[in-house]
Amino acid sequence: MAIYYAACTLGLEDVLAEDLRRLGAGNIEKRKGACQFESEPPVAYAACLWARAAIRVQEELVRGRAEDKDDLYHLAGTVDWSQSITAKQTLAIDGSVKNSFANDTRYPVLVVKDAICDQFRSRTGIRPDVARERPHLPIKLVLQGGEAILYRELGGEPLHKRGYRLIQHKSPLNEATAAGLLQLTDWDRRAPLCDPMCGSATFLIEAAWLATDRAPGLGRSFAFEHWRDTDQAAWQQIYDDAEARAARGQDRLPVLRGNDRHPGALGIAEKALAGAGLTGKIELTRGDARDFTPPPDLGVVVTNPPYGERLEQDVERLEESWRHLGNFLHERCRGATAYVLSGDPDLPRFLGLRASNRFPVRNGPIDCRWLRYEVGTG
Ligand SMILES: C[S@@+](CC[C@H](N)C(=O)[O-])C[C@H]1O[C@@H](n2cnc3c(N)ncnc32)[C@H](O)[C@@H]1O
């Protein structure tokens, strides 16, 4: 059994905890923007592959007193690093420091690096190199008060990097956040769903993968695949099973339709659809949301309209976007449920609807609300 720590966007802890529970994690404890859990390693591999809202999964390697540099050096030396990598592989250490003997992360990170490299050198005569890009062993040091914790990060690249987005939209939604928001809705994963302001189509792609039982991590690599103590047979089985489930789920793709008024955004969306293996399977149209035709028998609308913080649009234009979204919902989505992500307390009133639920979530640096509306039939 090991202790793991899975990080997510603030507000999605319940969604993450539920995914982890289903994957077999034990003793799940919710924290702010994270869940801690205990399990055998294969559950943590599965979490990297399947936990849609997770951004990182880290394994705790050691925790102990670190009042000064010598304590930290000693603590890092108690871990047998050769269980993770050989001296010919690479590592990277990232740190966070609060109220500790060091003012910033640079010095303690160097101390940990020295402890690891000295351990390898004394045993084998050579030491692993540090690599900024794609290290085999990404290590995280947390130094808080007089205590240090060392983790190894299973994913390497953050888990929201599914691999389908090669070009960034101006204000894209993090893929893991989009997936978590979808999991917060009551969408049954069969009813038609649309996004009238889809930008780079993150909601639509994540919705497609959710509905077709495609693991979000399928097709990408993970740091733990390079570790010496990884149970490769168990991992292969988890991966094969995910491939089989994705193949079986293909014909469960519901009708998904997106729209945006910006041709550049749609170009990026098309490329993302291609990267996600969804070309031709999700219809995208260009135009104002007010004129967008949702699919017949619409169940759910999900969308992330602009709210100004990052797009620097003028206020009138923002208000107009929200008013047009309101027109679309009133005139074309009767009987459906709509979920709208807002990072602004004033703009939602331009929809002319009363929210039936509000989930607080964080989108990057912005405190947002995931607002639920039942679009009346009257
Ligand atoms: C915050 S971005 C959406 C980002 C998207 N969720 C993603 O993951 O890329 C807002 C999008 O709304 C679009 N938009 C704003 N007003 C619109 C309108 N009236 N009709 C259609 N699209 C609009 C913008 O072009 C932009 O792509």
C-alpha cells in the first residue's frame, strides 16, 4: 500500500473522489483541490489513465523532519532511488516552500538533487542527469514548517494534457476541468448535447470520451511507465482493458454539436477533433449563438461564454454575448437543462434565467460558478 495524492481544479474534489473510489482507491480524504488516497500501485496507474478530473497523481515517498539542510539531505537519502530509475535515466525536482529554513525552493531542491545523485554515485559511480523536458522521474518536494515530503509524480506531463490539443485557443478550458464540470451535470451521456460558444471544443471532446467510455489518458505516455518498480504486467492489463472499452464504446457516441462565431476558434476546434479521433463525428457550425440550431431532442447545453478577465473585450460586447446566449436558450432550448460557466457575478443576469444550482469552481486564477438552468417550456 502507498499513499497517493491526486490534484484537481478547486471545486471538483467530489467528482475526483468518486472516480477514485470506483477505481478501487481506499481511505480517500478530500482536500482543497485534491484527494489523498491509499492503494496498491495499479490503482494509481488506473487513476492516471481514467480519473478525468485529475491533473496530477503523486506517490508519497517519504515524509519527515527537515529543520535544516542536513535534515533534508538525510531524509532524501533514506529513499532508495534506484527503485524508480537507473543512473542513466533522468530526473527533475520541483518544489514548494512555506515557513521553512529556506526562503525559496532553489536551495532545498539542490539539496535533494545532491542527496539523490550522491546515492547513485556511491553505488554505481555514475549519477542521473537532470532534464527539464520529460524527465523519467519527476519529483516534488513540499517543505512546510519543519517538515518535508517527497513525492514522485506518476503522470509526468500534467494529466489534462490528453494529447489532442496541439494549438491553444486564447482562453481554453483545461481539459480535466471541462471533464469534471461535465461530470457535475446530470447529463445521462446519451441525450444530445451542444455548446453554442464552443471555442476549441473542449467540452464536446470530453463529452464524447465520457459517453463512449474512452479513458482520457489513452494514447499518451506517463512517467511511471519508465520506472523500474512499475508492475508492467498490471499496467498492460489496465491499458488493454481501456482499449477494449474504448472500442466497445464507439457506437455509443451521442449527437454532439458545437458552434462559435470566431473562425480561428473553429479551426483550432477542428484540429483538436482530429487529434481526438473525432473528425466528422461532431458537427461544428460558425455563427452567433443566437442563430445556432441545437440538435433535435436536445438534453443538455454546456458552455463557457467569455467573461472578460482574459479576453479583454469591452463590457458591452460581453453583455451582448450573454444576452445572445440567453436568446438562444429561451428560443431554441426549451425543456433542456443548461450549464454555464461564469467568472463574473454580473453577466449571468443577461441570460434572463434563474439558476437552479450553483457549483463554485476555479478556472485557472478565476473564481467561477457552474450555473445550472432549467430552461422553461413556457
Ligand atoms: C471562453 S471562450 C470558450 C472556450 C472553450 N470552452 C474552449 O475550451 O476552448 C468563449 C468563446 O465564446 C465565443 N463567443 C463569444 N460570443 C459569442 C457569440 N455571441 N456567439 C458565438 N460565439 C461567441 C468566442 O469566440 C470564444 O471562442
